[in-house]
Amino acid sequence: MTWPRGAGSSPAQAAATVTADEQALAALCWGWGEAYRIGRDATRGWWAARRDGKGGDITAGDSDELWQAIVDDYTLLPVPRERPAGSVP
């Protein structure tokens, strides 16, 4: 059986790629999800948008590039994060 080009050489390899991307997306959301909406889709690729609504979408070719772009954006202008109710300032 022949697999389509770009899909990996087997379904197992394609599944491993999806799993790695899902893990990378989960890690980005865990670290930055409070300040950014983060996703990956066929239209924008890897993307993030500030939750305070400032600026446009941040896009990147892979999860590492997106992580660095978020760090750069946050360094220039930190996104306010809400404190849990009852927390000490």
C-alpha cells in the first residue's frame, strides 16, 4: 500500500506527528493560555491572539516559533492576567 506524500510513511508515523503537535499545543496553552488564545489550523497554521484584544494574530510555522513569538510579544507589552477571587495582590 502507498501512502500520500507528506502523510508519513505509515499511519503510525502520521499518528505520532499528530500526537506531538497536540502535546506542543497543550504545552503552549498551559504556559500561555491565560494571556493568549492559542491554536493550530489549516488556515493560519500555529497562531495566538492576545486575550486583551491588542494587536492582530501572531502566526508561526511551528510550535517553537510560536512560543518565541509569544515571548517576544509579551516582553514588549505584557498581557494583563486576572487574579483568582480572594488572591493577595
